[in-house]
Amino acid sequence: MEYDIRAGIAALPHSPIALIAEYGRDRAGLIPLWFGEGDVPTPDVIAEAGIRAIRDGEVFYTHQRGLPRLREALSDYLGRVHGVPVGVERITVTSSGMTAIMKVMQTLIDPGDEVAVVSPIWPNVTASVKVMGGVPRAVPMRLGNHGWDLDLDALFDACGPRTRAIFVNSPGNPTGWMMELDDMRRVMEFARSRGLWVISDEVYARLVYDRPAAPSFVEVAEPDDKLIIVNSFSKNWAMTGWRLGWIVAPPALGPVLENLVQYSTSGTPAFVQHAGIAALEHGEPFLVEMVDRCRQARDAVCAALERLPNVHSTCPPAAFYAFFRVDGERDSMALAQRIIDEAAVGLAPGTAFGEGGEGYLRLCFASRLDRVEEAMARIAGVLG
Amino acid sequence: MEYDIRAGIAALPHSPIALIAEYGRDRAGLIPLWFGEGDVPTPDVIAEAGIRAIRDGEVFYTHQRGLPRLREALSDYLGRVHGVPVGVERITVTSSGMTAIMKVMQTLIDPGDEVAVVSPIWPNVTASVKVMGGVPRAVPMRLGNHGWDLDLDALFDACGPRTRAIFVNSPGNPTGWMMELDDMRRVMEFARSRGLWVISDEVYARLVYDRPAAPSFVEVAEPDDKLIIVNSFSKNWAMTGWRLGWIVAPPALGPVLENLVQYSTSGTPAFVQHAGIAALEHGEPFLVEMVDRCRQARDAVCAALERLPNVHSTCPPAAFYAFFRVDGERDSMALAQRIIDEAAVGLAPGTAFGEGGEGYLRLCFASRLDRVEEAMARIAGVLG
């Protein structure tokens, strides 16, 4: 960079997912499974609520922490899903889960501050730490015989004098790993004992195949605990393009987050928030269908991967990704390019997901079953 | 704050504009002129383009720097308005002018870095510097006999060894002050000679009463100059609630800004961008009408203020604010409260706008003429 911009910003990695999409975008007949989104548009009941709000003139500046009705609907939703009350005063609406994470980093991270991050993890988390001059410390999980495994002692050992927070994304992107409630309790207790914050990204909390919802840190914490949960409408309700998310934080942080919304996005479009209200009030049938579709696709992908003797993976209990490695293949970007060239399937290279990710490929199976099956047949032709 | 959050974040001021709105929100019969927005909804030709895009399924992740068609439309628009070519490679779409400013600060400002800011100015600019740990250095203008006056030597003297950038908002909020092209040239030359960045907020460039468009720094700079312009669809096309803006920056900064979009908002809804395309392609008649309405309201406000002998102001050549002080009134928040209590008119206290602002009140006249006239009659009853 010939300009004198901040060193950390100049060094920010270009997302390898964006790079592989650039590489494969024009490949004829490509089945793109590289991004974390499905192939169905937002359900009508949600989209039409947004449209109605535009026509009703909801096009002016609005509440910085979100429409009161949306915050109440979120409070109801979280209480219903996790079985514990989550008061409106803890909730701040944001313009996506990503925006939520950036606001959390702006609140907590001074230059040199460290964040212990359970890895592999989607690249934007560590990048947002770096934007604030912070230092992510990856704690890689291992793929064992019973799925992805986090060594809690390794996580705690990674917390030193400069550590400000522990970042957990469960269910996890890209691994589909899920932290159980007992471990959440241990993490919360450790964080309390050391005065650390816990940042919990629970975006995939409803995309779970063995129970109605994943465990949430909200179930093992008091409202005043140093816990911040970030979440999003994107994955549950096919709303990736709407940019709508939320934060659950201690009530005392409300005015701080309100300021940060004011001073970074100045609020989320009210009509987008009305779509969010519709998602919470009428979106459950779509979500049930979505999980059902994803389960079928997951089962097809897992069965196909199991038939490949040189492929190692685990059938994920949650989220909508298969994350697998291939014997002898160490360069995931090169392998992802080969699969585009030879099979016309777009996968994300594991190198995108930080420590523990290289050598793996991520496949998003939130697509029509026949497309996923066709993709697996093509991949088998290359790897089999 | 009982929590250990970043010192600069805990100390961020709550916007006095939000505070006065909180104070007066429930006052019966209130005419609210405290925010920087008009009272007409987004024109149909724009809103319906957004609606059409939702129904066309433009609800997925999208280009991080903006839809190519929107960036091209912005390039055309800027060339048309300012008479100089502005290539697509210089343009990045953002989720509002505010988001644009935050991205610029993330790019440039390390803790302790200074930004010289022409003041009075809307509060979010200095706040965004502080979010990054930077230090805004206000350079207050004076209200003289010929309007607001910036002493360029004072601006240059405020630039020391830690200064990274000069921030200019012309036409200015709250003053309506406009920097002429000769002065822009001098600022740009000074910045070049000292290796500083110029950040130019040109959100009000089209709300001008004595010519079709305000001077722009784009007219006095080369594409590679250290100049970053931030702008927004909000004021021109009654789109405050859509959260859509853009950045003009040196082409080499494109990939950096793309990363920062990815790692802070992950893009602007595609359907919002389609509304933006419609604004640029079909919004000119609305803008002409808007300026015409604002001019009439401005003239009414200026005439009313002139009739008050204890009021000092200047009739602004641009933007949509009257900014005036009253003899003997030093506490603008107290005066704004009194005007709510006694006149049921909502104004923004000058203390919101940093150095040089205290003692003043800001009135947004982008409202129906009869409402503005009624507001002025009521204010005259209190101040006259």
C-alpha cells in the first residue's frame, strides 16, 4: 500500500472465500456452495411486511437501539427458545450479526488487547478484532472420532494478562460443532473468575438437527454477567440480504451500544425491522421447513463423504456446513480451485477459517437436495 | 460505568439532540425541527424500485463495494454534477454517510492521532474519531457580518505532528456555511505539502440556493490525492431511513475499503441499492422541488429571525438549517427546553455541535411551509 493508512488495516486479509468466488464465478455450470446462505429467497410473509412498511412511510430516522416492538418480539422469542427470560433492556438491534460483532469489538478492544477465539472460525471474527488493533489468539479444536472437540483447558490456558474476552461461535461456522451447556457453564465460571468477557455468536442456534435449539450462554449467565451474545436474522429466515441482527448485553451497556449505533450506522432501516418482526411472529413454519430441508441435504452430503475413503469429516449436529479434509491435500485453496476446474463445484477453502482450518474444505448444504446431490457426485468424481 | 469497557467508549457523549428529543417527545402539539430530515416520505419512483427489487429476489449477499450498476450510476452522477470525471474504481457504496465516515476513521486513525475539524459540526464526526481512540481538534468558525467565516490559517495552525487528516463538512451542518473552490484548493495544497488526508463530507452538496451544486473537493484534486469524500442519499432524496451512502477515495484504497465493508456491515441490502439507482436516474425532479421547498422555508425563517432584534444569525446559502443565537442566552440546552415548554417547537441545542456551537440553536427548515411559519410565530412569542 503506497498510502500511509493504519498498519493493521493495510494488513487485513482479503477473505479467501471472496478470492475463490472471484476465481470460479464465471465457470460454466458451476454449483456454488461457497457462501453461508441458502438458495431460497426470503419468505413472502416476511418480505411483504417490509414492503408494507415502506409504503406506510417507515422511511425516516428511527430508534437507534431498534423499534420497541422488534425488541419486545426478540425478548419473547429468546424466552420461548431458551426457556429463560431475556428482558428488552438487554436487547439492541443491529444492521447484521457482523455489525453487532464490530460494535462489541469497538466497546472492548484497545490496541494490544487479546481475544481467545475457538477455531476454526469464520474469518470476519478475527478480522474485526484486528480492525481495533487487537490480537486474536486462536484455540484450535481437533476433529476426533466423536466429532470436533474443544479442549477447555487449552482455551483457558490461552487467556493471559492481556486477554479481554473469549469468543465462542456455537453452533460453529465452519465446523457445525456445538458446545454443550455444561461446558458453557465452565467457560462462564472461568470468565467470571478472571474478569473476562464472553462473546457468544449464536447465529446458528436454531439450525440444529438433534434438538429444537442449541444451548445458549443466556441459560448459564445472569443478566449482569460480562456476556455479550450476537445473533442475526440471516440464516434462520433466509434474510442474508436484509442485514438485520441483534445483541444481548448487560442492561448497563445499553446507552453505550446506543451511542455506538448512532456513531457507526445511525440505525437500521425501520422497514427492515418490520420484516424482522414478521419473521419472529410468523417465521416459525419456514424455519421448521428450512431445518428439515437442511437435514435431508446434510444426510446426503454425509453419506456421500463417508463413501470416499480418503475424506475425513464428521456429520455436523448443527449449522449448514460440511467441513472435511482429504488425505494428502494440504493446500485448501489449490484443492478448491481444482474442484472448480474439474467438477464445477464452488467450495470455500479451509484456510479462510484460521488455525486448524487449512487442509479442509467447507461446503454449504443449504441448497436444493438435487443440487447438493449433483455436487457430491461431481466431487466424488474428482476425489474418489 | 461499572464495567471495564474502553475508556473512550464509556466517555462518548450521548447526543444532545437525542437528549432534547427525549425531553420534548411527548409535548402536545409539538413541531419537531430538531433532526436533520424533512417531513415528506421517499418519492414513489425510488421506493417502488426498492420494492420491485425485494420481489425480484434481491435478498441475498451482494457485492461488498456496491452493485456495479449503482457504482456506475454514481460515477455518472458525480461527473454530471461536478463537471469532472469520477471513475467507478474510486467509488465504494456504504450503508449511510455515517458508516462511510466510520470506515474512513477505521482506515486512518490510530490512538492519539489527531483530526483537525472545522466546527461547529454535527456531533457524529468528532465521536467517530474518538471511537478509534483519536483526538478531534476543533477549529471554530466565527459568525461575522458576511456569514460564517473560516480562518484558513487557524485551520492550518491546528495541524501538528500527530495530525492525520483535515475534516471539512461543506455545505456545513449546522451552519449552512459553504467553502468556495479557491479555499478548497488551498486546503488541498496545504494537505499535500504536509502529507495529510482531506476528509470531505459533501452530504449537502445539492441543497444549495445560489447555484446548482456546491463546490466539491473532487474538482481540485487528482484521483490519487489523499482525499476521501463521504456522501449520502439521505438528504437529497428523502431517504434518511434507507441508510445508503458512498465514498470517493483513491483507487488504491478500493480493496482496503472492500475489506472494511466485509468486516463491519458485510454490504448494503441490494434492494436498498436498487432504490439508490432509481434516485440517481429518476430523482432529479424531486430534488429540484425539494430545493425549491427548502428555499421558500429558508426565506420565511430568515425573515422571521431578522425581525427579532436580539437574535443573531445569517441566512444560509446551503443545507437546510437555521443556526442562530439569542442575546444573553448562553445555555443552549436550557433555551431549547424553554422553547419546548413555552412554544412547543423542537430545536437542537448548539452545544451538540462542538466548539463554537454553544449559545446557538439549530432549526431544520426542511418542512412544510405552514409548519415552519407556525413554528417561527411561536418562537417569536418566546424570544420577541
